[in-house]
Amino acid sequence: MTDRMSESEALDAARAMRRRILGDEYVDAQADDPNATMREFQDHVTASAWGAWAREGSLSTRDRSLLVLAMTAALGRMDEFRLHAGARQRAGVTDDELDELLFMVAAYCGAPAGVSMRRAVGEVRAAEGESG
């Protein structure tokens, strides 16, 4: 949150960024949770994670996406990796850039992380009707 934004405005900006990157269908499905605690949790995660995406600064949306893809792959968080890999084009990441990221992850995080990432990329592309 910047000094110029209230907490409510910052959450609105984070929500807008989340919707822009992940798409209406995904965000609406998450927001429909009947459990009040889960909705509160979504707001917490949105304010924190998507608030970082919504910051003004030197990193572009594409840069932020590449970082999230690399970090989730490195940490083995393949559910989140697949989610962000599926949203890559809305964030400005090309298929070629995702392919190059595979080599970087394997080199710096090890072959197991690279192999898991490769499998996840194949699953995402298969779901999109492309070859992996």
C-alpha cells in the first residue's frame, strides 16, 4: 500500500490486479465460497500477494509474473505454478519466455524443480489445447 492509498483502496487495487491476471471465471469461483472465514482468507491473501503486484514501481506486470513463476516452481508449489502459468499471457509472458524460465529454474534450483515445472507446463498447455 502506498502512502496515497487507504487500506480499502489498496485492497481494491489488489483485487483489480488479481482479476486482470487470473480472469473473471477464476476469481468469481473463489469469491463464491459460502464460508466467511475462507472469504476473509481470500481478502488477506489478495491484499498481501496481489497488493505486491499492484504496487507502482520498477517491475512490470510481466516481470512480476516471471518472478512468481520462478518462485513457485523453485518452492515446488505446482498448484500455484499451474495457475500462474495458465495466466501468463494476460501478464505479458510469452511461451518462449516460459520455456527459457524452465532452464533457469533447473540450473539454479535443481533438476527436480525443473522436471516438476516441465510437467506442469505440459499440463497447462495440454489443457489449453497446445503441445507441451
